[in-house]
Amino acid sequence: MKTLLMSVAAATLLATGVAAWADDDDDAAPAAAAAPAAQAFGARTLEIGAAGLMERSNRTDLDPVKLTAGAMQSAGEYKLLSGGYYRIVIASDGTAELAIEGPGLFRNVWINEVVINDLEVRPLGLDSIEFDDAGEVELSFVAITPGTYELRLRGASGDTQKAKFTIE
């Protein structure tokens, strides 16, 4: 068995070439390939410090979503970059008991934390949020799976009752 593994390893080295394993001059290629996507989103540089991707300097604050009886006011379509770190505030004016749901969105992002009245919650998942009174919820998350997702008032289907998120 040992001989077989050694033979396979030797054949692999000969087939691929030892120089290819040590070759290190193509490191700039991935950054160049990513440049068009970065330019489309305002070309930002990630600072990987002690907190990694979650450094405050890497976070993009999205325009807030405002809820009122029967309507959701948002900044239009939110365009997100897969791997990007975002924060959004969802606020209700308290005119009605409102629930928002976004299972497609919530299952395709990694939720870092949900802040409610200065209390931080670090959930494993999220399906919906309900407002009984006026208040704010702040979500911070990392966009993961490319696609188009909605955050909407529970049971609603109208355009004024949803916000659209596109992860590219």
C-alpha cells in the first residue's frame, strides 16, 4: 500500500511538474479577475484585522427600511456583493402591529447579530421579525448566496410592501 501511494505521488509530481507547485508568480491574477465586480460596487478594500471580515471598516451601512401600517418604505433595490458585510436598520412607526418575513433572504446570508433596544442577539437563523409597537431592529450580516430575495410584510404581495435584495 505504501508503495502504491508513493507511486501515485511520484506520478502526480511528474504529470503536473514540481515547478507548478512552487510557482508563485500568478498571485495577482485573482485580484485582477475580481476587480470588475469590485468596481461595480464602488471598489472597496477589505481590511482584515483582528476581527477579520467583521472589522467595522469593512461594514457597509444600507439605507433603512421603514414600516408603517400596510406599507414598507425602502431605498429601492439593495444590491449586495457576495462575501460583503452589511448592516441595515428596520424601523416601525407603531401605527399597527407588523411582521416582516424574508426566509429566502435570511437563509442566504449569515446573520452576525440582531440588535433590539441595545440588546445583541446572535441567532443561528431567522425567519421573521414582528413589531408590536414602535421600535427598531438592527441586523448585521454577510451576504452569501447570489440571487434575488425579498423582505416583505407578512402575507403581503404588493410592491409597496416589500424590499428587494440582490446578491451578486
